[in-house]
Amino acid sequence: MSNIDLSLSGSTANCCYLVNRKLYCANVGDSRSIMGVRNHLTGKWSAKVLSNDHKPSLASEAQRIWMYGGRV
């Protein structure tokens, strides 16, 4: 048995799956998927955001949590 207080702990997960030329992305918690994209004309790289954080400090996420009976 552990003495660690788990009452306010949580989890995060992030998963990306490539099928042929289609990329599927899913996440839960305070984690985000990004993808490096190279511009073939300039050779410069940029970051493309693939998912949004699910953290209760965001008003929309707090509302979703409350709507389903959760607590923030």
C-alpha cells in the first residue's frame, strides 16, 4: 500500500496512427500532438498542432467536465 495521495491525480495519453496517407490522432489530458512540416519550396520547418489539450484551466474543458458530473 502506498502513502501517495491520489485523490487529485490524473492521466495523459497521446496516440497517432498513420494508415496509408491518413493520420489519426487522439489525446486525453494535458498532452498535445504536433507534427513537423517541411515547406518543400523554402526548406523551412514549422510545427502543425494536431490536437488540443484537455486541461481544466481552459473554460471549455472545465464546462465539459462539469456537464458530465466531474469536478474541477
